[in-house]
Amino acid sequence: MGSQVETLIRQAVTKGIETVASVSRAVNPGPAEHPFLSGIHTPMTQELEITDLAVTGAIPAALDGRYLRIGPNPVKPDAAGYHWFIGDGMVHGLRISEGRARWYKNRWIRSTPVAKALGEEPAPGPRHSFDTVNTNVMGIGERTFALVEAGSYPVELTDDLEGQAYNPFGGTLQGSFSAHPHRDPLTGENHAICYEGTDPGTIRHVVVDRNGKVTRELPIAVQHGPMIHDCAITARYAIILDLPVTFSMKAMLGGQRFPYRWNPEHQARVGLLPRDGGAEDVIWCDVPAAFAFHVANAYDAADGTVVLDLCVYDRMFAEARGGPDARSRGLERWTIDPATRAVTVRTIDAAPQEFPRPDERFFGQPYRYAYCMALPAAAEKGFYFETKLYRHDLQTGTRQVHEFGAGRHPGEFVFVPAGPHAPEGEGWLIGLVIDLSHETTDLCIIDAMNFESGPVASIRIPHRVPPGFHGNWIAERGSK
């Protein structure tokens, strides 16, 4: 790629595609009702604090911590060139202890454009590329971070959500980070595969130690600027998903602020990187053209192969719809043979689904259960219009369904174990459910071992929390 093209990319990404977007507004103002800015996705307009929320049922006494979830919530919605993935970040949080829902809060991430729109100072701390952060929020090294891929440094949040600061892990992170680092429960390390919109020829394997410091930032050469949303680990490998959604100059010049598109010329492949190996040690294995946002889990099998479970699509972003535009082909198992570089694909469940989560005490290890959010059969209906969650027993090959009922739409649910030494699957599933007919939201707590039964507790949030991306349970320090 020539230097002039690279300069164009860098200018567009670091300035939030401002110049291209302004051309788009003049030429293509967009529909009156953008599908990801209206209806269930209509953004909130206020920051709130609500204390002592109403609870139906009984919150398990063992739950002492915060449920946090983040997603896009534009301060000043503008349909021109808008894509769901690039909206201003808003964190929603609930503090739970002693069987009570102490508070709910929602706070915008104070990026430069958000702070300007609100008439405030932006969050302190160094910047890297753009500074919109909207995709995940999780604990790393006893701290809480909001995350995004492809550019910005993480944003550290205080426990009460009132303080924010851009923090590249104490200055140890040099480049961009990922929305999906994965913690190895055996070592305490977080592994991530990171990419930069401004450097389409390089991705990086980044390792953050248990103290929240970067110990490895390995560059790996790629082609076309692939979008790599997630990764996986096993005891031996970090797993790279180099799939055919790549940077598109055509989309960028056409005014799209999310310039990634399906690229049939890009060979789909999975990379097995030895966890301490160099870029030259990656074992690249071609797979048929497909795309995956999210991994359920991966592990090393006894026969030397690598097992990778993930939610898969035949393609993604082949059309400019402002969000995901393809029908899910379900949960699949890809078995990768490092010796022959062959990949065998098997369907676990063909029902459309997303946001797979395991009991993360077993991440990178053989495991039994995976939990997914159902998706509608027709892609054009968008995300968050189903009413079900799935529980997969990978040992027996069976699936259970938790049905919330008409008009009640769940997002991603996270598994919280009953205790540090509880058997796999013994604990609770926690997540937000939008009651669209009443414009309210419930934080629902489900007994994972009685999955098809009603929630053991529901905490009422008296407004609609727009669909977002990822959430996690962050236990109070010192609690089990």
C-alpha cells in the first residue's frame, strides 16, 4: 500500500473520519430513522443515578459486586454514515450487595467529542488514535477498564463510575488494545490480538500480566487490514482469527465512518501462535470463507489438535446497513490440526445465536457448558429481537432454552460461579433484558443449573437501556 494511501487512512481514522463524514452529510444525509438510532436502539439522553432499585425474587447473598455493561449511545445522533459500532460509549452499572440493588448509574465515556458536546473537559490521560471507547468493560489487574479495538487506549473507571482516565496500563502499552482480551485463569495473564486502523499490514499479540502491566507486544504481518474482534487461547497457543472483513478505502471515501467490509479476496485463516513464540512461528491454517465476532472457548485436545468453539457467519458487512447484516449460521466447532494445517468444521447448533460465554474459570481448557443469546432467523431484523438464551451441554450434545416471553429481549449474559471452587456450571447467569412494551429494563439473575426456570431475581431499571455490547460481573475486592 502506497504512502499516500496510508496517510489518507491515518488522517481519516485519527480524526474520526470527520472530513469524509462531512462530505457524506451533504451528499447522502441518510434515512430519517436509522435502524440503530431508533426503536429499541434509541439513545438515552441523560445520565442518571437511581438508588435502592425494586427487586422481584431474592438476589443471591453471595453476589457482592458490580454488573457493568457498555455500548454505543451517541450524544448527538447523526444518521449520515453512522454505524452501530462507532457510537459514543456509555457504561451502565448496578451495585449489588447483601441481597440489595444499591444503585444504578449510566455514564458517557468522556472522549474528546463527548466532552465537547457536553461542555465539559475530556477525561484525562494520554490518547492513541481516536478516543471513542464503547465495546467492553471488565476487570484487569484489580482495576476496571472500558475497552475498544483498533485505536484508543483503555479507559480506567473508578468503582462508583464517577472517575475516568485514559490509561495505557501505566504507560506499558505502546499501541492499540482489543475489546476482547481473555484472562488465562491458570496464569492470571490477559491475552489479546490487537490491530490498528492506521496500520493495515500489522496485528499484535499483547499480553497483560496479573498486575495490569504489558509484558509482550509482538507484531505479526498480515494483509488487507483485517478486523479481528476476538481471539482465544489454549495452554499452548494464542489463536488468531484472520477472516475476510478488512479495511475498505471505498467505504471510507463513500462516507462510512466504519470502513470495514466483506472482502472475498482475503483468504480466511486461523493462526496458532505459540504463546511465547515469534511471528515466524505462527501456524497458519486456511478455512473456508466465513466470519466470527466471538469465541466461546478453545483448548488443546489430547490428540494434539486444537478445539475452537465460536459463533459463525457465512459473511459480514457485505452491505452498508449500519450494523451486522448477515444471518448467523450458529455455534460451530473448528478442530485445527497443527501438524497438517487442516481445519474440520462441525455444527454444534445451527440456530442463529451470538455472544457465547463459558464459565471463564475454564477458559483455555476443556469445558462443558456454553451460554449464548438467540438471534432472529432473518438478519434484516437486527440484533436483540429474540427473547431467548441457550445453554449448550457440550458433553451430552443437548441444548436448553430460557424463554423471557413476548416483548422481552435479552442481551449478552455473563456466568458468575457460585464460588471459586464450585463445579463448572454451578452459579448464575446475569444480564440485561429490555421490556420493549413497557420501555423498562431488568437485570435478570438466572440459576444456571435450573436454566429453564424463571429468574431467581429481577432488578427493575425504570427506563429502557439501549442494546449494547459486552458486560461483566466485577466482584467486590476480597469477596468470593
